[in-house]
Amino acid sequence: MRKHIYALFLSITFLCIGLVSCNTANFEKQDDGVIIRLHSPRLNETKTIRLQVINKDIIHVSASPSELFSSKESLIAVYPETMKNDWDCVQDGNNIVLSTAAAKVTVSLTTGEIVFADNAGNVLLAENAGGGKSFEPFEVDGEKAWSIRQVFQSPDDEAFYGLGQHQSDEFNYKGKNEVLFQYNTKVSIPFIVSNKNYGLLWDNYSLTKFGDPRDYDQLSQFTLYDKQGQIGGLTATYLENGDPAKIFIERQESNIDYENLETIKKFPENFPFYNSLVTWEGEIEPAEAGVYRFILYYAGYTKVWIDD
């Protein structure tokens, strides 16, 4: 095992109102890092990047679609002071390179793409080619804000650990999806550790989706067939006391959604729940080929079989 875990703090600045003096240089050294201005930023994309050296192993990265960064003190990235010495920053062609005794961060002046490496040049983490940061403006109740996205490259043999306490019983989050918010029995911590020898802290308090940002949808997104092959839904069989001879009702259903006190009203009226058993049988047909992931809510009393 290597001695160090390299850590990155990533934060996105929402503030985009006001005027500041413009420096035409590609980068501007600060006491503890550098501010980088991209050559030709497109509308609503990254315009300014700031790298702060916390220590030789930890770099705090901020990105903004404007020339400003938020002045609010972070509630997550807490450190007594930044490092004022023993680091260097130079321009290498179309890149800005910040180096410490342990790490090297390369930022493209064209795309804002960032690559993190150790001092031997081994890449630890890299944003998607062409840049991995994007901003989407929106407005709620007259308040303007940004929906933001960050994408990194990840090799097939990489593993991710962390994210807090969740209901899905996942340990390695590689290829998995998780929504980060606080809820009963759910504790979200926006920090991951990779088996590639780095850690990443997402310095953001808003609802965050790790993995695929698309929401899960109901089964009705598929073409459904019941156990007799009739189109329209799965065959839902409600058994009293789990006894196959005591069928309370059998009907066709296109959604299995009993998450809360409102949705449980969809159960058959007067169905005796104690020791009951409900099965859904049939076939599902997607509109297009691909990889599909299914999610169950917690409690452990639902099991799924596909192709037996």
C-alpha cells in the first residue's frame, strides 16, 4: 500500500453577479495557489478555475461559470490554513501545471479539463476528455441558480468506497447509482475513496446524484405482459397467509410502487396484510437494448427473479 492518499476538494461557485477587474493573463498566482482563466469559454460553461494548495497531498479545486468565486466559508472543506510555500505553478504550452512534493495538477486552458497525478507522473484521476464540468442555469421562486455536473474517467478495475450510510447495501459503488440526501436511516456524506490511491470530497450541500443522474422510473416504462402473455401489465397475485389456495385477488398491474402512505392506497381494499404474500409475474420488454438497473426500497421483504 502506498503511504499517501491524495485528496481533492471540488467545489462549484454559484455566484455570477458583479464586476471584477479583468486580468488578461492565462493564470494569476495567489499566496496559496492559482486562478486560471480559460481561453474561449462558452456560455454557461467553466470560465474560471481556482486551485488552492492545502498541503502537498490535498488540492482544493473550485470552478465557476463567471469570473467570481463564492466568498462563503465552506461547511465541509475545513482546514486550519493553506500552504503558502513549497509548491510551484508554470505554463506548459496550452496547460497550467501546479506541482507540490507529492502531486501534480494539469489544467487545459482550452477546455478546463483537469488531470491529477502523483509526483512520478502516474495519473490518479482525470476529468472527461474535453472537460468534465458543466453548468445549467435554472430559476426557482425568482432565485437564480445552477444545476452542475462533474464527470471523471474511471478504469474498469477501479473501486469506490464511501458516500455515507444508505439502504441499498452496496459496498463498492463502481457502476452504481446513489442519491445523496439526508433521510431516516440514510446518512449522505459526499466523499469517496478510490482503490487508485486518491480521495474526493464533493464540497456541495445540494441534492446530489452519484452515477447516472437520471431518475429511476416505474416498470410502466417497459412494455409489460402478464403471465398469460396479455399486454398491459404484470399479473399481481395477492395471497392470504401466503397460501396459494387462498387467492384474495389476481389482477394486472403496470407499477409496483408502495413507497409511502399515499401509494399504499393502491393495494386492494380490505386486503389482509398479516402473513400475506404478493407476487408479480410476467415479462418486460424494453424499447431499446442496453443495460438496465433496478432498485428496491429498503426493508428486505421484496425479492426479484429474472429468467428464473
